[in-house]
Amino acid sequence: MNIFFQTWPWYISGFIIGMIMLSLVYFGKSFGMSSNLRSMCAMVGAGNRVPFFDFDWKSQRWNLLVVLGAMLGGFVGVHFMSDPTNVSINTKTIDTLAQLGIDAPNGQLVPTVLFGNQTFQDPKNSAILLIGGILVGFGARYAGGCTSGHAISGLSNLQLPSLKAVIGFFIGGLIMVHLLFPLIF
């Protein structure tokens, strides 16, 4: 039973994700988290005002269960199965964060100065979160899906647009980490 309370190796998690993708392909479904926002907007009647949201959201109900499962799984994982002591953070990462004035996580998976409750008390951090959220939402819509949709579902279906999107995600991530993050912090 101890396997549930430790970090899983990539080959176990990857195998499970692969099996889920095969079953989705078998049933003619495609996976993606950002498409759920469209479904939720359609559920509350946004299709009456914006044609983009005017579609049969009931055909996507199964995908809303994925969101619910991700939220429930995250809650259970953090509150009942989380042991950050078995996750080692690279010392170079800790040194780089220290140069930016960010303390090491100290028994946490992420620095509390960036991801703790006190983040919302600082107007600069709140603005960063708000602007970042808007950019991520716009980017997911502009790219025709999010990282999970393109990298997991799109690539497993051998879609060229998904390959281009994933390459763009990685380039954007590298630009953010190496150029913009040091400027912001």
C-alpha cells in the first residue's frame, strides 16, 4: 500500500496516461482541459450572446468529470498523500531562486512566497497572477487548446498543429524562465 504514498516513476504514470489515451481514441473522444471552460460557459447560457459558446455542451459532459476528478485528486493528493520530503529539488534551482530573493521551499514542493496565501496580499504578485492567468487563457484559446490537450491528446493522434503548439509552449516556457522571470523578480 506504500506505493500510493510516494512519488511514482515516470514510466508508471506515463503508462497510465497512455492507456487512458488509447481508451479515449477507441471511444472517439479527445482530451483537453481548456475545452471544459467552453462547456461551462455554454452550460450557463453564454451561447445566447456569443456564438462560440453555442454548441451541444451535453456531448462533453464526460470531460467535465475529468475536471472534477482532477480537482478531487489534487485535494486528496495534497491533504492525504503528500510527502514533499521524498522530492529533491536541484541545488542549482535553489541557488537561482536565492539570487532572485526567493527562499528555498523548505519541506514544501514550491516556494511559499510565490504560491502561499501571502501572495495575494502583495499587489505586485496579485497583478502577476491576474495578467498571467489572462495570458494563459488567451494562449490556450489562440493555440486551439491547452498543453494537456495538445501534448497528450494531439501528439498521440499525430496531429501536426499539436506538434507546432507544443514546440511553441516549450519555447515560451524557456523565454519566461530565462528572460522574463528574472526581470519580474
